[in-house]
Amino acid sequence: MKAWTPLPLDRYRSLESNLTDTKPLIIDTTANPQDILECAVQRLRASSDLLKTLYCLSFKQADVEDIPHITHALFLLTQDGCDLLQVAQQQMLGWKAPA
């Protein structure tokens, strides 16, 4: 069995939406900035679509649990999209955020 080795701190950045101590969801900061940007756009578009759904949703039609479920998904998608945008911006501008 392979021993676990920590990831290089300067290459991988954890997503802010991680709620665990080990931060299993990460961004490879050496990936192509266009690919990172596309992932960000994908998440922000999904977030925007959910916002439209929430805006059009009639509270008479919705279940009591629908709104918290939608807002939780919105938070995750938006936060991950913003994290990805920041990494893409840093790569395109050639600078690193302070640790």
C-alpha cells in the first residue's frame, strides 16, 4: 500500500467550500487557465440558472425544504466558481496570492 504524501502547497489550492479538515476538493493551479476558467463559467452559469428558478418559483408550489436546498447548491456553485476564477486570474496575470 502506498503511503500518503501531502500535496505541494504551492501547486494545489483547496476550495473554500470544503467543510472538512483534510480539504479533499482542490484546484490544480498549474492547469491550463482556459480550462480553469471554463470550469468557473460552468459553475457560475449553473448558479445563475438556479437563481432564475428560485426567482420564478411560486412559494405555493414549492415544498418547505426546496428553498434551503436551492440556496445551499447556489452557495457551493458560486463559491467554487469564484475560487476557480481567482486561480485563473492569478495565472493569467502571473502572480500568486499570499498564503
